[in-house]
Amino acid sequence: MRVPKPRWLRVKAPGSPGYLRIKQLTNRLRLGTVCESASCPNIGECWQAGGAAFMILGEICTRACAFCNVPAGRPAPPDSEEPQRLATAVAEMGLQHVVITSVSRDDLPDGGADHFVACVTAIRERNKRTSVELLIPDFRDKPGALEHLLTATPDVLNHNVETVPRLYPKVRPAANYQGSLELLAHAATHGGVSQIKSGIMLGLGEEEEEVLSVLTDLRRVGVTCLTIGQYLAPSRHHIPVVRYWPPECFAEFRQKALEMGFSQVESHPLARSSFHAEEMLTNLE
């Protein structure tokens, strides 16, 4: 039996002039966005405001996480012209802050790290005042991949733990919680990255104590910015929602996270990794 979606999670269907403008731009430049691929509920608001989170390295993932709407399969080789098209999009949109993520590319020797670097380089060559946030996969079993990616010195390095350790076998069977913590810890000690960011979804069957334990782990390894949002099943074929946490619980988690020492916390049912990303960075300056 599926849990009915509460009223506070209802959003308007996208279709504003701003939304249509970005839709036309991404189609023309053949660019993917995680906004569309992940069926983000905030797409209408973000695109109307002139922002988007780009997804590089194709739209086919080599993993099949139970919560994710991105299709799994055998992806095509990286598109060598994508970095320049991405830089063009950033320029045409006039972005002051850009979020770039990717599918997991376990098929590539470096997991796609070099392509991330190429994208950051192309953006900065053309958009010198634009800050860059990278939302990266875990680069599992890809020695040297994270180190190479960090040579691009993104302003924000984001990697989501997504859920509590107990639920990894069911929610993220191809990932490793401790490995994600180690990645974040390594990035935090690198020195070239201004902010380390991570996020977790609620509603998959976790308990409050488990969530607080994850927040403690994230702060311990050097995470400074945090997002906490409600999981929404993209379809009936995905892992179902166990619980819809009410807005007041998200507010309580935010307060506790701030007390732990996180600098910026976006915690509410519709919070997502890239939602209000520019505002989070600006508030730190």
C-alpha cells in the first residue's frame, strides 16, 4: 500500500516563459539537465528564475539505484564537444553560479573525471566570474580520479550520501557509505575547494537517530553545506515512499545541523542538491 502524497508537496506543472526559454536552449545545445532526468519537482521554479543543473556524460547511468529516475544501461562514449556547448549555455543564460553533475560512468577508466575537468576549464575560459559547483559520483574503484577532478578547483564539491547506511543495500546497492565519507573527507583536506557539500533524502524508512548519526558523520569529515529533502518516488517501478516527513521535522533537522556546525543548511520537503545552490554559496561569503 502506497502512502498518499500530502498537500504540501504539490507543485505547479512547469510551463512559464522562463521554463520554455531554457528548454529551447538545452535542446538547441544538446545538453542534459538533472532537473529533467531526475524529475525534479522544482524545475518550474528554478527554470523560471533562469537556473538549471546540467548533467554531463550522457543520460544513461551504469548503475540502477532504486530511487533514481535516470535510466541504466550502456552509455555512449563522452562527447568531446560537450564542454564548449556547456560553456555557451552558461554564457547565454548569464549564470553567476553553475551546478554540474553526471551519471555514474563505471565504464570509464577515470569514471568521467577528466570530462568534468574539461567542462570546468571551458566554462571558466568563457565565464570568468561564474562560480562552479560539481555534484559528483563516488568514482568507486577509479584510482586517482578524485585527485584529478580536484585539480579543477571547483568552488563547491558536492557528493550526496543519499540515505542512512542501513538502507544502502536496498537503496544504493552499488555504492558504499564509508566510501562516500572517505571521498568527502579527502576533498575537504584538499585545500583548493571552498565548500564541501552533501545531502540526504528522507522517507525511505530511516529513523531520526539514524539521520542525526549521518549528519554527525558528514560534519566530522568536513562537510560544510547540507541539503535534506523528501524522497519522491519517480514512478510505481521505483522504491516506494515509506513516510512523508512533515515540514516541522525538516525545520528541526536544520536547527540541529546548524548546532553541529554546518554553515548552510537547506532542509525542507522540496529541498534538492542544486536547489538554491547559488544562494547557499552567497550566504557564506
